[in-house]
Amino acid sequence: AIDPAAQAALQASASGTASATADSVRRIPDFARWLIDLVPSNPVRAAADGAMLPLIVFTLTFGFAVAGLKGEARSTVVGVFTAIRDAAMTLVRWVLRAAPIGVFALALALAARLGLSAIGAVAGYVGLVSALSVLFAVVVLYPMAALAGRVPLREFAMAALPAQAVAFSSRSSLAALPAMIESARERLRLPDEISAFFLPLAASVYRIGAAVGQTTGVVFIATLYGVPLGPAQLAGIVLTVVATSFSVPGIPGGSIVIMAPVLMEAGLPVEGIGILLGADTIPDMFRTTVNVTGHLAAATAVAGRATSDER
């Protein structure tokens, strides 16, 4: 059971964010608009906005066009983009060296904003999401990389640390993408076609941490509102979570913003999204870290399978 004072405080915080959340949910495009938006009218704008799928479509099309060039023209274009890539990776190394300072600053701001009483009120939810995220990574993702990817467990864990640090501090899997690519190339020694194509694609559509966090969030909201959930409802919730997890944007709190279908499936008020947003900072850190770990584990497994097929 949740303490009545904490319950009242959380519901009060939800009232302040419910309208903004509803606006965000209404802005989610339908399938036809999503399909049209896959072709970016401005690839530079798509890159600035973090719209990875349209950017991947443009990159593939541009890559095919470059492949059709002859001799010196193709070499010139490839050389320019190779130099840009190398410069970007150098910037990533500088950012990673400064990451511990950023993590400390974010933690300090978090404590100042939430306060000890609010942190205590959501400690159960935060602790459960955090524990489940860590458990899923340790029990599923790390063994998957070690077994399917044929990479020593310790080597994978050390290679994933820089990207995990960026993900944990920024709460954005897209922000951690350069660090993931760097780790895949330099530490895991994955092929370029895996690190340059698979990882951006995974960062756009593969949100395993969102599935863990959304399921836990629905149970938390049901407990808060006193709504019992039976086995059939839980099964429906899990199916809805899996279906919606592929559309989660790679931004802080992205999995919470699109939770309206999940809450409706459970028969819970959509205003509960506001409650989760108010308590989501720390859980989102762990969810995003699991997302990034899953991206690297999947890339390692794909590379291991590709190597096995070549033999």
C-alpha cells in the first residue's frame, strides 16, 4: 500500500502535467503520416531533431548514390565523410572524459528539485524499476552478448560502460549513440556495417527498457488508484507494451509520453501519465541504460551470428 500523504502529493503533481502530456499524446502521428515522414524533406533538420529513421532512409539512399559514382568522385566523397566521422569520434572521446562531472551535476540537480520527501514517496517504484532493469541486463542481455556474440562477459561489460554512462546521465539513447558506435568499433571490434547501420536502427526502434519500465509503471498506477489487475489484464498490458515500445522516441521520458494506450488497456486513468512523469527521472536513467545495453548486446549477437555463417 502507498502512504496516503504520498498518494495525495503524487496526484497533485499529476494535475500540473496532465494537460501537457495529453497534448504530447495527441501529437503522435498516425501510420500514414509516419510513413510519409520517413522521407525527410531536410536531412540536416532530421539530424538536429534526432529523427533517426528518416535520417537512416536518407543515408541509405545517399549511400547508393555515392556507390554509383565513378573512381575519383566516389573516393572524394568517401574521404570527406570518413574525416567527419573521425572528427566526431574524437569529440565523443572528449565528452566521455568529462562525463563523470556531468553525472555528478545531474544527480545534484535531481536531489535539489525533487526533495527528500518526494524521493521517499516514490522510493518503492524507483527501486523496483531500477532493480528490474539491472536484473534484466545481468540475466538476459549480458549472457546474450557473451553466448550469441562470442565475446567474453568482462570484455562486453567494459566496452558497454562508456555508452551506459552517457545513457544514464542524459536519459537519451540517441545521445548515447556516438558512444555506442565508438565502443562497437574500438572495444568490441564489430564490423563497420554493424556499428554504422545496425546501431542507429536499433536506437530508433528497439526499446527493451521501455517494456520493463512501462509494465512496472502500470502496476504502480494501478496500486495508486486501488485498481486490482488480474492475469488476463496483465497479459493484455504486456502485449500492448510490446506493441508500443517500438514507437518510443529516444528522448528523456519518451516511454512515459506514449503510455496512454497501455493505461487504457488496463482500465486506468490516462492522467496517471502525469504521476509517472513526476517520478520518472531516476527510473528513466535505468531504462535508458538498459536500452543502450540491449542495443550493444543485439549488435554483438548479430556480428557473432554473421561470423558463424561465414565459416
